Amino acid sequence: MNLNHTITASSTIRLSSVVSAKEIDNKMGFSARQFRREAFDGLMEPLIMVDDYTMTEPTFGAHPHAGIAAISVLFEETEGLFYNHDSLDNHLALRAGDLYWLNAASGAMHEESPKSAESARIRGLQIFLKLPATTSIASPNANHIQAADIPLFRSDGIKVRVVSGTTNGVAGYQDNLAPATILDGRLAGGARFSHSLKADSAAWLYAVCGELVAGFGPNSPTLRAGNAIALNTSAESQNLSIQATQDSHFVLINTPLSSEKFVNHGPFALKDCQEIAQAQASAKAGLMGQVERKSITNL
């Protein structure tokens, strides 16, 4: 459900309607709940897309990115290995709970696929985050953070993996090009978690399973499994309260607001159509590098 309007929760918060995921299933080892920025009344940006996916077979061959951070967050229920190759000469096996953060910037090639010979079942998020326009000519870079190195915030009935950014005094991976807080949280029924949203920031909250009540100002929308909302704060910081009415799993992504205009076309998010055309030509000419299937380095 998308009611296609914006609710003014208070003088300092703009809140989207509750959005239900678009369900995707290619019947060949890939299914996803997909959320795209167009469904959130302009309040999701600089997030462009989030897929909550299950993959059991290779689905996407080597493909280019430019102008975005392509972020892979594997949920803890992932089974088996997720092979990652890119044009930066990274050849890695991602495991349950891992983070792989690729800042494509001026352009990079990327490929991820489950090790299907071992009946891998990959559960996680693919996040596309728009990079600032000033990085469109920067060199790409990538970081792999293992699950054991992702810190936890714990309290009664609360377990939150601080994948990146900071919450409640716990700091995860910090990215200089794309500062974002990504939280992967589990709440027992009745538990309440709070996160401080900075002034002039955008937030996106998603109920993976269970049921959540999101509280801020006079509004407390309910999110059921497969629902998400987006919101913007203005000049004041705000406290976001997330309460579970039953055992629940949520994802919260909080970023600085961006007023930059851009064009999104597939795996590219750049200033205008001319830059998109240039990126397409660069990828076709091999100027973004190549993905070579070399031996995995961290088995």
C-alpha cells in the first residue's frame, strides 16, 4: 500500500505514507522485496533502492555502477558463501552477517553470486546509496567488514547490529564518501529501541518480519512485515522510537539530507543524462575495468 501523500508528523518531521514492497521472483533462484525511491514522496533520498533478497543461484552477471555506493549487508540467517568479485581486484567470500561496501564513484564493475555447489542460501540487503556529485570523478574503493567486527547494541529484548554509523554510543563502520547509519535490529515482543535522528537527515525504516510501531511526534504508524516508511527531519534532531508488538526484525537507514538533483538510470546515478551516457559508453568500452573470476582470497 502506498497512499501517495506526505504526512506532516510535526513541524520538524516530514513522513511518507506506509509503503509495501514490490515482490520480485524470477523463479530461478532469486526473489526479493524491492523498495525504490519513487514510492516515498521524495523522502528516501539519497537512498535510491533497497532489495531484501534471497538468492540461491547466480542471478546477475558482472555489471557496472557509477555515482553510487552499492552496499551488501548479509543477514545472520544466510547459509553458505557469497562470492564477491569486482574490478578493484577484490575476490572474497562473504559470510553470514558480513558487510561489503563498494563506492563505485567514477565507475566500477561488480559481481556477486552464491556458491551454489554448496547449496548456499543468501539472505540480505542490496542498498544503492547516491554518492555526492563531487565524487563522480573519484576513484572507486571498497571495504569488507566481517560479521565478527560489526558491533552490537544490546539491552533487554534488544539486539541491534550497528553495521555502519552510530547509535546509542555504539559506532560501526564509518564511510567518508557516504556517511550513513545502517542498523540491523531484532526486538522481542514488547521491546522498544530508540535512535536519535540528527537534524537535516533522512531515515528509512523497514519491517523485515513481525510488527513495529514507529513513534515520533504525534504520529505512530504501524509497520507489518514487508512495509517501510521514510522521513526527513529539519533543523532539529529527533528521537525515533521503534516498538515491537511481537518478535520482530527491522532495518533502519539514516543519512544526511541531500538536495542535489540527479538522474538515476539502472546502476548509475549521476548529475544529468549526459553523464549517464558517458558512463554507459565507458562501461561498454571497458574503461571501468573488468571482473575476473580469480581465486577467492579468504577461504
